[in-house]
Amino acid sequence: FNGYADVFSSARGGGLTPGLKDTYALLGGTHAQVKWAVSYHSFEQEASSDPYGTEIDFVASRPIVENVTGLIEYAQYTADTGNTSDFGTSDVTKYWVRVDYQF
């Protein structure tokens, strides 16, 4: 999924010809009805291993009432100073707050 910040999303028109190598670690669990996960991504060009940048993501969800769940997400992408490509050259921070209803 290449991180929540969508820096390398195909919606950006494709064109990521050097390729994308996403090395990541994920840690998650449940505590007091809160499901959570934290991930760290290191992005590089597949062809040359030149750096794009790194990203930290966080997600937590908890039932509110029957069939309703609250969710928050956070993404922080930090562009590498050595990134000379056309992709991932700017830092990105995103937050989401969501309520899901399940039928």
C-alpha cells in the first residue's frame, strides 16, 4: 500500500519509471477495545537504490456503539535531501478522522 500519505499513488499519473522499493516495519495490537498499528516505511528507487524518503503511519479504531466504529489515521512523509527524482520531493502530513457504520 506504500503508506497512507499517498506520495507514490498511481493517481499521480504513473510515470514512476525508476520503480519503487518499499521496505517497512509494522507493529500493531489491541488495548482497551482500541485496535492500533504503527508502520515505518523507507522508500528507494528500485533501479538504483537512490532514496526517495521515509514515512511514519499511525491508525487507531474503536467501537463507539453497535455497528459504529471511530477511526483516526496519521501519515508523515519526509522527503530525503538526496532525492533528485520527480517523485516524493516534498514533505507530506495527512490526518483523517472517520466514522464507519456497518449494515
